[in-house]
Amino acid sequence: MARPTPLNLDNIQRTSFSGFTKGVQSNLFLKFTGDKAGRAWIAEVAAEVFGSGVVIQFNNEFLALKKMGAKKPEAVISAERVNLAFSFAGLQALSVNAADLAMFPDTFRNGMAKAAIGDVETSDPSFWMPPFTTPAHVHAVLIVAADHDHELAKKVADITGTAAFNAGVQLLLNQEGRTGSDALGHEYFGFNEEASQPGVSGAHSGEFVFGYETQIPTAKPCRQAPNPDPGPIREFGSEWTKDGAYLVFRRLRLDVPAFEKSIESLAKLLGWSEEMTGAKLVGRYKSGCQITQRKFQTGAYAPPSIDTTAPTLIDPGKAPLAVQHSVTRTRGEYFFSPSLDTLQALGTGTI
């Protein structure tokens, strides 16, 4: 079996593989004032963006502290994370080579407002909030994440307070986000969010990042697992897209009382506990404990004897079959998250 191409983790932006797993986050939606001024700011902020290798190392250290019994590992170690991605309109505003831009697929070129993905009725693009009502103005999203509010505020202020930022960028929206206040690491429906950051073991990297082998869609004879052989390399046509990936931003409205009421009604109808009913719908218990195993195997699966009400660590090699809720009221945009080398190139010359 051929060995797949090793990942250049130091050149791949952080959210492609590791995720931020931070408690607070700012999503800064930006418009460039011009190509030269925009590139000058990119050259400055590129120093704030580190590769996935750094994040994976930090996340492993954080997980080790939790396994050692630390109740608040974020009080021992903390770090801010920065990710930068561009919309198609943003790449145009930076005067990226037209021949390169023409290679992007129509979905990315046209933007989310024109995508046929079910944005109807009150989710129709005409109801979206600014700046998504004028997607041509949304050139980039700068994602800044931290473990603590004061660390996030300082990092955002440092980035947006420079002369290069004020000359080259207009801030359209700062969409803040945070984990639920009741339990760190849990989202607002009360479920452990760590299970939504599963590892990608078993899937070839080209399914997520340009420049690497893809997954062969057919299984090998006498094997139930995904095909381990690497498929064709996912190439984009332009060298500067290697180690880059797509990023989708969707703004969601969560109706927690309605969700809890539906769980209560459904549990009575089925004769199950509300805990079991919620777990069946979401794919895990609120603690993060799995209700079914993601690992491919030939033998029967024995459920783990874990207290489903107690916090538990998520095995990064396994994940529930479902880890998110279906919600409505969506809006957002498609972005391209380039490699760190590309960020440097964008800041120094025309691609």
C-alpha cells in the first residue's frame, strides 16, 4: 500500500484539523479598502497565524491536564488563536490573478446567498442581517479565539488597533461567540461540545485540504473499514492553494426552550427518559458519553459502562455518529482558508 503524503502541519491553518476548542471567540468580518492597503495589513497579521502543529501540541497538553484531574486546565495554560480566510470577493479585492480566480468552483464564486441549500421563508437571504445582505462587501473573516474574555479583548484590540489595520481594513461586524456559561465546554442545549471536534483518523487528508490524497469511495474486498489506500491527489490548479481549505460560516438561531419541550414530549411518547431521548437525537449524552461507537469493526459492539451524567473525555479516535443539532435561521458566507505561505505571499506581492 502506498504511503500518503505527510501533512505539512506548520503550513496549514489551525481550524483545518485541530479546531480551536476555546471558550470565547470573535469572528471579525472585514472589507478591504484597497488591494495594496489590504495586502499590507495581511503581511502584518500573518505573524499572528500559526500552523495546525502548534495547536495540536497545545490541545494535547490541555487534554493531558484534564486526564491528570485538573478541573480548570485553562487556568494553568492558555493561548489565543487566530485564523484568516477570504471570500471570493475578497480575493478579487486583493487583485489576485484572474486566471487563478477562474479555477474556483461556482459555489465559492457565487457565495452562500445564491446557493440552493434550503434558505427559504424567514431564512431567505433577504432576511439576513448586515453585512451578509451585501456579500460583495464581505472580503474576509478573521477568527480570534481565547480561553478568557480579557485575553480575547486584548488580542482583538491589538490586531485592530494598528495603523495597517485602520488603513487597509474596514470592520463590518464582530460576531462574538462563547460556550454556555453553566458548564465549560458545553453548548447552549447542554451537550458537551468536545465531541464536535473529532479526529479525522481513517480519512485521507485530501478530503479536507488541497494538495493531498483523497479517499477512494469503494471499500477493499473483505474489509468493512474505509479504503486505506490513498486516492488521487486533490489539486486545484494553482500552487498557492496547496495546504489551503474551505471554511463555511453559518450564523444559527438556537431555540433552546422549544428543543427542551420537544424532548419532554417525545420522551413521554416513547416511554424513554429525557436523557436517553436527547442522546438519541443528538448522538451523545450531555456529558459527551457516546451512545454508539464510530469505530469500524467486525465483532459485536459492547456499550461502555460509563456514567452518562458524569463528565467524560472524548477519545479523539472515535466519535458519535451524530454530534450536532439541526437548527434554522441560517446565514453566512463561504471562505477560503489559505496556507501560511500563501498569507505571506498575499502580503508581499500579487498571486
